[in-house]
Amino acid sequence: MSTNPMGREKDPFPIKGMEFTADPSEITLSFGFKNLNSEKTERSISIRTSTLRFVDRFDAREAGRQEETGHCVVYKPNQGHSSAKRRSTHR
């Protein structure tokens, strides 16, 4: 655990009840929160490490279960070759 400027330990999970699991094939973050209707909503985000596909789930009593899926984007910083320095030779 890290400490804040006052020397107290900080909770690594800022939302009470937040859970994080990881294994070689998947990482998952899940937590609950009070929504605008003062009802509890459960949310979980899972990412498959081999394919970088994700599933983002919301489960609320009134709205029911909603699920979004997609692919994560991997950002690889430019290795010293700035595209801003390149000039087009097309005329």
C-alpha cells in the first residue's frame, strides 16, 4: 500500500468493494455503485490477454443487464521518428 502526504496508508482501490482478479488468460475489475435512481449498479470489465477483447457489463435492477464488447487498442509510442518532422514529397 502507498501512503498519502499525511503518512496514512491509501486504499489501492478507491471504490469500496472494488475487486481485481488476474490470471494468465484474463483480467477483471468489478465494483458496485449507487446510480442516479439511488439503486445499486454492478459493473465489471474483463479483458482477454491473448486477444485483447473486452466485455464491459452493467447490471442494474431497473435497466437490466447491458453488455458492450470490443477490442482494446495497443498504443506503441513512436521510437524517435516523429511524423510531424516528415514532409510529404507529393505535389
